[in-house]
Amino acid sequence: MARLTIRIDLTDHGAIGPGKVKLLELVGESGSISAAGRAMGMSYRRAWTLVDGLNRSFRSPLVTTQPGGARGGGAALTDLGHDVIARYRAVERAAARASAPDLAALDAARATGSRSGRRARSVAGTPRHRSPVMPRRARR
């Protein structure tokens, strides 16, 4: 099924898309950048770098952190972080509604069955042709 993926380019300040928004949502749910990164199959460093980039892209941070220690650290979404997620999801829903007929048409027009690779096919008794430039594979 055809689907729409939204990426919003923030003028001269990076971009925000489904992956970063999911990371923010997971930070909000888990209270941890590390746990959010693990849930998405990425390293802590990668998750932290993405969160840091998001924090730098907005007028104030989307995620606040507390250093670890005896009681452990943690992370939390700020009000702006919650707002960014809500606005991104609203844009996503509006775009999905607006593009539904076109996505359905694209989906209906796509090829059916399995078409894998660039392999030449024999069409109703027509022999397969090989490129004159590429030699036939050696038989073993």
C-alpha cells in the first residue's frame, strides 16, 4: 500500500521526520535517551546526537537531561518538545487526508506480482537475449 512520509526541513536548522519524532516520543515514554535509542535499534551516541541536533534546531530544548549518578540520570520532553510532536503529527494527518485519493491511484497503478531485479525474462517463447558486451558465465 502506498503511504506518505513527511519530512519537514527547518530552514538552515536541519530537518524533522518520522524517525526523529519517534525518538522524541520514546524519550517521553521511557524518560531515557538510552532506552529510546535501544528501542529504535541505535546506539546511545547516535540517539544523543539526534536529540542534541533537535535541541539546537529550536529556540529552546525539546529534551532536558539530568546527569547520571547514584540515582541514575534521565531525560524528559519539554513543553516545546510535546508541542513539536503534536504539530508534526497534525501535519502528517492533514497530509495523509489530502493525499489519500492520489495515494490510492498510485497504489492501484503499481505492478502486481513479483518483479525482482533486472533479470531478462522470456516472453511467450521468445528466447532470452544476453548483452553482447557481457560474456556468458563459465560453467562449473
